[in-house]
Amino acid sequence: IDRLYSIWEQLSAHYKDYPDESIYFGIMNEPSLQLEPSRWNKIVAECVKRIRKDNPGKTIMVATPSLGQHWTISLLDFPADEWNLIVDAHYYLPQTFTHQGIAFAMAEGSLGTHWIESDMEKAPIAYDMDFLAAWSKRNARPVNIGEFGVCDNADDASRNAYLNYVSSEICKHGFSFHLWAYFRDTFGIYDEDSGKWNQGILDALNLNKDDFRASFK
């Protein structure tokens, strides 16, 4: 933890002269299950305090406890006078579809799972996004879906249909989002060898290549 604080002191000092709107600070990605929420809240408060010494105006992203799960959002407790924060939650449900065939996600037995856009499939996702939206409104804090995606073990039609529905639910509630992943990953949407984007995924997200080029300039 001391090393984490030291890292943020260095990063904060290094980027202090960059325009506030050009950089968002993300304190930690997917806090470990070993970091119980009460301890994570204390770490967040301490990191925010150190960042604010050099960067009073930059936005800070704060991950939800327990590996960034969406359902732990209510366990966050922020400094009362700090409002330039965005909550970062990850969403990969149902994991038997999004991570199908992947052992570390305990989904190796679900290879070949399809997404058929049924009401039964959509209902829990809509419920989860409504849950996040209610928390956001109640606490007057914005939410970012910092990761969502589907591995390439899924068939293209199912993958694209799922991404289209989840992204539409995210945007319906006014959340920002980041798709996992850019490249060099089984979730990636860009092929370095061919220099091509997965057009099916871009279409599913209602995006185009220019949107991504602007993001990486």
C-alpha cells in the first residue's frame, strides 16, 4: 500500500502541468478480494488526498470493490468534499457466455454458448443497469462501465448481439464505457497483423474507425 501511495505521488507530480481534461487518473484496476471494502475506501481517500496536492482539477476514476464488480458499488464511501470522481464498474455477465471456454473464469465447460437476444437473457442485464443508475442518481455520482466484452470463443453473431444490447443499456442510462479489449487479447477488436478493426463489433457498438482513431491520438 505504501508503494501504491508513492506511485501516485510520482504520477501526480509528473502530470500536474497537463490540461485537466486530457488525463483521468484511475487509482487501481479491479481491487483484490483481499482488500475488504472498508480498507479500500481508506486507500481511495488517501490516494485522492495525495493526487489533489498537485492536481486539484483532474477527474479520478474509482473502481468498485471485489475485482470491480458492479454489485459492490454500494459499498463505496467517498470523502464528503470530493466530487470530481467517476465510479468504474466492470460487467461481464453472464460469464458463462462472455468468458466461454476460459479456465481462469471457471467457464471452460460453457464453450459454444450462444446469445439469442431472448427476453430471459436481457432481463438480468437491464436490471443490473437499472441498479447502477439508481445508485448513481441517489448519490449524484457518475458511473463508467470500465470493462465489458466477449471473448472470441463466442460466435460472431452472438458476440455482436450481446455487445449491441449491453452498450445500448449503458448508453440509455448515460453511463460512459470502455470496451475490453483493444488488441493482443482474446477479447481484442483490432488485429495488429492485418491492421484491421473487427467491423462487426464496431457496428454493434454503433461506432466507426474514426471514433477509435481519435481516442488513440
